Amino acid sequence: MKLKTPKSSFSTFFDKEIDIELSRLKKENLYRLLRTIDGPQSSKVKIKGKSFILLSSNNYLGLINHPYIKRKSADALKKYGTGSGSSRLISGNTALYDKLEKKIAAFKGCESSLVFSSGYAANVGTISALADKGDIIFSDELNHASIIDGSRLSGAKIFVYPHNDIEVLERSLKKSAKYKKRLIITDSIFSMDGDLADLPEIVRIAEKYNAILMVDDAHATGVLGKKGRGSAEYFNINGKIDVYMGTLSKAIGSVGGFICGSGKLTEYLINKSRSFIYSTGLPPAALAASLAAFEIIEKDLSFKERLWENVSFLKNGLDELGYDTMNTKTQIIPVLLKSEKRTLKAMNYLYEKGIFLPGIRPPTVPQGKSRLRATVMATHSKIDLEHVLDLFRKMKRVL
Ligand code: PLP
């Protein structure tokens, strides 16, 4: 017998609201849908049986499918089971956490590190624990949503400075003496534009005005710097970042987020960060995968080197074709198409031809700045990337 769900007048009203909003999104080319990938994330993926070149993964070094990492992860699964069973402060703090946190702290050149269940949780839980009413946060206008959400949750005054505008940042810090604490928070690699924060200047300002500096290295860990250790290594500012955040979900190829800094900072976060305290620990297999990925990155720089060769090849090719790749300096290569309609058209054109490259539209980027956001991987072959460039050349005729 089919059961009928009784509808209250509230839910009928709610359904109508949802319908109106969804049709607005469709009309304005802002509607989103999930595409399901079958099989592992690598430079090529299968969707509904068809093969695609994947140009939108954060698996920058291609480590998700690395045999050694998979073996270490499978060993942990066998030894510890599938989950950690509770939050870390209750009984979910498996032995692998300790090893991983020591490894991350050494890799990033910090005294201590603390692993959260995601990068999102690390940012939200850390910012809201560090800042409060009476404090002020200086936040780059292109910072990631998790920084925005954490800042809002903190109750501190938020000053959003124009993207990378050091003059405005300094001028506003000068006028902020009435606040108890001052935090400057910035992405190192900006996630939608692929450009870099001017960290040496930001460090100078933070020191001059006695502000706490927090840097989100989500896209830089494993990628930037001679040994892939991130933005502090790249800019030679080791020890100058007070709160150094990163994720295990991108180049590291697993899941989780982390905060590096002093032992006092991580001790404080264990006691005060709500996203840390009130969330279940990560599965041991994920921790083991992260640990093994750091081992590989430390031993073998060839993944990073291949990534950067591919970045130059694709970026130069797109520039030569006359596409606007904005001010990117990294593996995140935006192709600015401005209108949502053009972006959707380009995305569908490429999808039909076997390239999986979703467009980025508002609210992720501002109105009129819609784009394709290509992300390069170490495992893309030259033939793959030549094929991509050939399609971009042909696409100019239809856009
Ligand atoms: N910070 C930045 C700059 C990001 O791009 C992301 C992920 O998209 C995050 C934080 C959140 O990381 P995670 O996906 O591990 O939650």
C-alpha cells in the first residue's frame, strides 16, 4: 500500500517557495546539478559509461590513486575498522592522529598541529574560537566561504578589504586601535582566481600593527615552494604566520583540515573550537592515507614538478588562444567568460566533447565574473592537454 504523506499548509507554502526559487535559478542560468563520477578520481573519469578528461579536481598531485597510499590506507582499515566512533575528545582519538599531527607540524615548519574533520571545519572552528565581540577581522574580499562563515560566527567586527589591496589594509589597521584583538585572514592561493596573496607585505603589516596573521594554505600545501610545503616556504616567511591552516582534501588526496602554530594555539583550540569538539573523528583509513601522502611528497618531488610543467603548458596555450586567464600564478586557471549564459554554453560544449570542467557562477563569484575554472593535475598527459587546447580553439567559434 502506498502511504500518502499528509501535507500541512506550511509545507505546501514551503514547496511553492522552493519551486519559485528553483525556476528563478534556471531562468538566470544559475541552476546547479550533481554529476556522478564512476570510479576513481584521476586525470580521466567515467560518467554514465563515457570517458572524460577531468579538469576540475583538487587532486593536484594525482595521489588519490597512488598504490602505496592506497595500501597504507587499506592496512589501517583492516587494523582499525571503518570509523573512529566518536569525537576526538571522547574516544575517537586513534593513534594515527598523533603520528599525522607530528608529520604535518614538521612538514609546515611549526611547533604543533591539530587535525579537524575538514578544511571547512578547521576555518570555521578556529576563527570563531580566536575572535570575539570587541575584536576585528581583516578579511580579503576573495577569501574562501569557510573564512567568511567562521568570521561571521565569531561575532567580531569584519572589515572586508579589496582583493590584495595592501594600502587599504594598512590604512584600516592604523585606525583600529580601539579593538581588543586584530586578526588578518587571507587565502594564500585564491581558490577561484588562482592568484597569490602578497604575503611578505601582509606579514610586514601584521608585525607593525601587532595583528594576528592567519593564512589558508588549502591549495598551496604540496604545491607551492621548493619542497611543496606551502606559501611560507615559497615566500620565505617561515615562522611568521601565527595560524597556518591547510586541508588534507586537495593535493594530499584524502580528507580533513588542519591548523598549525604554537603548542599553546592547538591546546587552546582543543578546548575552545566547537567544530573540533562536537564532531566525530576522521576514519583511520583517511588518516593513514594522509600520512602516507606526506611521506611520498617528502621523498619524491617529481609529482610537484610534473604539475608545474602542466600548469605552464595549459596556461600558455590558453593565453595564446586569447582567453582571459586573469592573474593566475598557479594550478587554478580561470577562463573568464563574464556572463552566466556564456559560461554555461562553454561548459556544455566541453562536456559534450568529453571534458569535465564545470563553470563557476554567482554566488561563488560576483555577477558578471562567471568563468570556467580549470585545475591542472600532475597526472594529465601532454596529449590530454593538447586535446583540451584544441577544443578551446574550436570553442571560440561557438561562444
Ligand atoms: N579553504 C579554501 C581556500 C578552500 O578552497 C577550501 C575547499 O574548497 C576549504 C578551505 C575547505 O576545505 P575542505 O574542502 O577540506 O573542507
